[in-house]
Amino acid sequence: MLGSLARWLRILGYDTLYYSDRDDDDLRAEALKTDRILVTRDSELVQRSIKNGTQALLIQSDETMKQLQEITNAYDLEVKPKNTRCPRCNGLLESVKKTSVKDVVPKESYNAFDEFWRCMKCEAVYWRGSHWVQILDSLERLKSSNNL
């Protein structure tokens, strides 16, 4: 339901778990146990969570950038991308030597960029390519609409 939002929160450097296969009781229990905020579009789940002592936020929009706007406004989150979390799996990213990714990234990207990051969990490799410009543009529009 909120997988795209989870990826954006990770791009912003926030430790964000996402499960599409857990039932409500498991989600509430994990949020309570790990002192996390349960973010959902399910209003009944929010009500049950709050009764259970779990912090919860109801997301109203079904559009990813509006969802990101809702959560950044609700918790006054910094809207600045970081290279600390893997957007795919939430693993920590580490800076790696360019030579270590030569056989992993496209040749054009290897030749064009000098900084690379690898996820310590899933081993995905990242660099600041054209997608980075799109990320920055999207976040700048979000900040402008929030007057941040």
C-alpha cells in the first residue's frame, strides 16, 4: 500500500520498514516493540494501534508525493536526500571504491561517475546519475509546495 513512500523515506535517510505480507496484529506488535510509527492508509488499523499504545499515522492521499508531504509535515522531517539507506531493502549504504563496481555498473555510468555506494544488505550499487537529478527535482517541488 505504501511501498513507494517507504522508498522515498529511505532516500531521505530514514530507517523505514515496509511489509506487504504481514497482518495487522504483527505490524502493531513490531511497531510497539521497536518504538516505530506505524504509517498506513487503513483508518481502522490506526484506531486499533493508538488504543494499543502504538504510534500511528493515517495517510490520506493515494499519490506518493502527497503521501511524502503528509508525513514530512506531520513529523517535521528534513526533506534532503542522503546516501545512507538502500531504497530497495532499507540496508545501510557504504561508499565503495570505483574499481570495486567496475563489473557491476553499466560501462557508461562507470566512466561518467566517480562516487558509488553499495548496500551492505542486498549489495545493490548506487551512483548519482540522471535519476539523482529527478530525485532532487521532485524533492525541490515538494519543499516549494510546503514552503520549506
